[in-house]
Amino acid sequence: MRKLILCADRDDDIGEKTGLETPIIGREENEQAALKLGLKDPEDSDTNSILSAISLYDELKEKGEDVEVATICGSPSIGYRSDEILSEELDTVLEKTDPDSAILVTDGAEDEYISPIVSSKIDISHIRTVYVKQSESMENLYYLLVKTFQEKRTQRKILLPISLALLVYGFFRMIALVTNLAIEGTSALVGLPGFGLGSIFFIIGLYIFIRIYELDRRSIELYQNIKEAVTTGSVWLPFAAVSVLIVIGSSIQGWNTIIEQDLTSPLHILLSFSYTVIWWWIGAIFLFELGRLIDTYITHGRVKWSFWAVFLTLFALTFIFWGALDYIRGVVGMGEEDSVFPMVAINITLGLLIGILAGVTQRSFKERQKKEENSDED
């Protein structure tokens, strides 16, 4: 029974930093790759993963087992593209080595993404996670924490909830003072210190949120896309502009509703604002994506039919959320109970029915895609 010791680098640090072509198959080849990567970036954990894979290879070889070691890499564009490349490289490795099972060696950062890809193609008999030992000095502890929080998985599991909590708390501290100013006038300025504290929390939460999702880089990419759309005459841009105007206009409308109703409770403000803007925002998303759909069809001559399934799912969730809003508004006294609760049942039922329709639609699209792929192969 032949075993494959597989080291996976999802973000392609090996290829980017060393210039080596992947996949890398064989002990000597992997040893050279680890040496080159270690010289380029001694702090990269992938170096330790490759060396650990080689060490395990030697250990099993000494026991007389039939083993091979290989390293596969993805892409710096983490997500669908990197996972697709990983899958393709894994196919190449499996074709060349023909193993019966695999031992996956990782640094632990991307296990939840890499393991399903590998296990879908070959049985994983063991997963070895490699951690770099650190001394117990405060300096190294600080360094280890910084490196840990730079990992995307850690950021989204730990920092994202903190960021959202700071954003929500800061937003309502600020909006409460602004609302009181609109209702009570300058007498509400006694709450100005609370506004300052809310602003600080909001800015810190916003900064963390921007860093987690790299919104600064995405903003630059958006600007480049808009610039390209203007120069090439893309039909997507007018749809995007109308979508933005709808979001801004509905947000102003929601704010005016809060002022007209003299709301001061953060819960009442949130419920009123959400109730006013939700369908406008859904319409804006629909227009934005519809513009992209039309632009794709004009540019490439094809339509992403899955768009309709995704949008039906979005509609279903919106109806359910709308029903939940109706229910909460009735409970807190913002609507008449006799008229609210029937609407809750209607909205949630509609949401469930549309959700079922979305599932059926998505299944039909997948079957259609499989038939098209099979016909292409024939």
C-alpha cells in the first residue's frame, strides 16, 4: 500500500518567493524547495511544514513502507482560484504517484479549506499539524500573537466579532446623540462626551473591519474597475450608479422616519431604519448584480444562470427577515398586534416557499451544467 505525504501551501508562498514550479514531487526536490524558501523568508511556516513532511517520509522509509512526498500550491488570490489550482495540482500528483492513501502535513492555518479538497480525491489516513516552538520570553510571545492574528482564519473568528461589537456600540452611541439633538435641540449637548466615546469605538471597530477584509486594497481595485468600465463603455456602471443612489436615498428616508417618529431607543431606531430600507437595499443589490449579468453576457456571450437561484435565496431570506421585523415591532409596541401577526405568518411562509423554489432552481442549473460538460467531453 503506497502512501503519499502531502504538504499543501494554499497561498503559494513557495512559488511566489522561490520561483519554483509546482507541484514538487520527491524528497530531494522538496528539500531544495524548503532550503530556498527558508533563505528567502526564514519566518515562513511553510518551510517547517515541508521539512516535517520530509522527516516523516524518512521515518516511514526506514520502516520499509512505500511512500512518496509532494508539495502542492494554490494562488496568492485566496479563495476559489487558489483552491481550484490546489485541486489541479493534487490531480497531477495523484496521477504521477498513484498512492492508496495520504498523510496531510500543514501549518494549521488553512486546515478547514485544504482537508476537504484532499479528502474528496483520496483517503486521508492522518493529518500532521506543524507548530513552530517559541521561547517563553514576552518578546517572542508578542511576536507569536502578532503572527497568529495575521492569519485570515484567526482574524475572522476572533477579531471580526470584536470589530462588529465596537461598530454597533459606537454607531448607536453616536446616533442617539444626533437624534436627541434633532428632537431636543442644544440641551442634548450634555451627552457630547458619550458621542466622543462612541466615535472612538466606532473608528476602532471600522479600522479592524477594514484590515480584516482588506477594504483599502479592494477600494483601489474598485476604482480601477470603475475607471476601466468608463473607458470601455461598460453597461454595468449605470446600474451600479443607480444602486448607490437607491441606497443613499433610502438611508436618508430611513433617517427622516426616525426623526418624524421621535425615536430615542436604540432598538426602536434600528427596527424603524431596517423596516424602511430593507426592500430598497435588496432592490439595489438586484440592480447591481443584474448590471453585472448583462455586462457578462455582452462581453463573453454567456449568462450565469446561477444568478437567479442566488437571488431567489436572497429574496427568501429577506421575506423571513421582514417577518421577523414585523414580529419584533409588534412585541415592542411599534405596530398593532392584530394586524402584525398575520403578516408575520404570510412573510415567513413566502420566504420558505421562495427558498424551496431557489433550491429546486439551483439543482436544475447544476444538472444542466453537468449535461453541458458531458456533451462538451463527447
